[in-house]
Amino acid sequence: MSIFDLHSNVVQDYRHYVQSFLSISDDRLREFVEKQLVDEAIFWPDALVQLNPAYKLADDVAAVASTGLLTKVATQPSRVSCTFDEMSVDVLTNQILKASLGQVLETEGLDRDIRAEVRQARRLFDQVSDIELTPRVFYQVRVHQNNRLYAFLVNVCRFLFDSLQALDHAGGYKFQDVLREPERLRRIYEKFVRNFYRRCQSAYGVKRDRMEWVGGPLDGADFGLVPQMETDVTLRSSARTIVVECKYTESIYQQNYFKGKFRSEHLYQLGAYLQNLEPSSEGILLYPTAGVAVDQSYMLHGHRVRVTTLDLYRPWPQIASSLLTLLEDPAT
């Protein structure tokens, strides 16, 4: 089996696996999803074959074959179709940057000084082709050693793309009011905390732990309807395991007989995770500060649990220091 056949089989198996979870009744919604999966192939884009330009030229195939190192070399020249990174500024990553800067320039209410800086930056891309930004364009970006510096910039462009809303008139945009989208804010807050610990400390490995339920379906029930248990952030070293659950809410309290209590569903969720991890695992419920700062610690069912807040309005060095302080061992 060739590597191309192997790739085709893996993609086909993955496609069948993904589609096995889909059961959509609405015709229009089903048509849209099938188009994204089949026509657009957003989950399995075409394979990218590249040549590394950093190599030393030597003899051609025929010369190498004459030495006996290669056998059964075809007498007729053959052709190989491949893509490669050209030494040109007109590449996909620069095209995304140029298109993103163009969208920002067309955004309503943009500060005059910022608009001037963006316009000046866009002039640097005069030799770069114009493209239309779509979700598929971002999936086509391949980050490797030669262009890894683009990774952060492309992520910013994707964030802008998801945050801008097209206006009724052509060529205009406005920023969506993310404060009205609590679920999106929650995801941003969670990713911020997880990526901070990945980049700004080395004492712990950082991941999301997934835990399986102990059990199975009864009487033909669909076990796929049971949600999977997955932590927001798990930090693990040889000595400690810390689960950080990031909760972006307006209030960390619930009212119970006219008295404020910590949100029970958040504590129950964290407790379930800790019960399925190492016996000595610790948990942190991390909220953004909304009003009064909170920092309380407890021993619950043999696990140390901390409920605390993070003031996101402080200068960045203080935010970073607070996040790193959370990892200090209370026993030392």
C-alpha cells in the first residue's frame, strides 16, 4: 500500500466516524452540513506535499542509479506533481493578513489613529494578491518550521474574522458585541488560561483530561447522548495534579435562603473530575473578578479545592503573576 492509499483510507475511515454521529432532521441544515463535510472538506483538507528547499544539490537519479545504489530505474523521465513554498511574498499567510487588515479598515467606529496605523501596515502588502476570507481559507494554512512565526498572526486574523459582522451595505463591518455572547467569552477565557500555562511555565504539563463514564446504556438507550467529562485545564507534574475550571460568569454566588453561596453546579462538576483523577489531585474554580475579590480554600472529600477570582482589569504583569501564584504549593 502506498502512502497515498494509506492517507485515503484514513480519511475515509475518519469521515465515516464523524458522519456516524450525525442525524439531522431539517433538510436545509442537513444539506449545509453535508456540503461542509463533503464539498468543502473542512475536517479533512487535501494533503500538502512539500519540498524542503534547504538541501544540497547532487547527482541526478540516473547518475545515482549507475553506481548501483538504485535499481530498476525507468528509462523514460517521470514527473512528480507537488506543491512547494516559493520565495515570494504572495503566499497564503500574507494574503490572509492583507485581507484581515482590509476588513479592519472597513470597520465602523474604528479609532482614527488605529485606522491610520492599519492603513500604513496594509501598504506593505502591495505585492500580495487579494483574497476573500472564508473559514476554509484558515484551514488551508499549514504551519511548519519555515513559517511558524505566522501562527500567532493567523490566529489573530481568525479571531477578527469571527468577531466582525458584515453590515447591510456592501464593504462595511462592525465588531460584534461579545459581551452579549457569554458562551463565547467563556471559551476565550478558558483558552486564555490554558494557553498561558502552556507558554509561561515549565513545571507542569498542560492538557485537557477526558474521563469515561463507568457504565453503559440500558434498554437500547443511546449512550452517545451522555456528555463526556472533560476538564478545562489539567496541570500535572510528578508530585501534583491540579484541575483548573474556568468559569466566566457575572456572579460566583447563588442565592440560597437569602444567603449567597458558591454555585453548586460548579463545585459538583469540579468534584466529579477530582473523583476520577489521582487521589491527591487538587481543584481550582477560577472566576474573573466581578466586584469583590474572593479567595477561599477547602478540603472536600479528600481533595484540596480553591475558589478564587482573577482581576482581568489589572496590568498584564500582575495578571501573569496571579496566575503563576495559583500554582504555588500550599504545603511549602
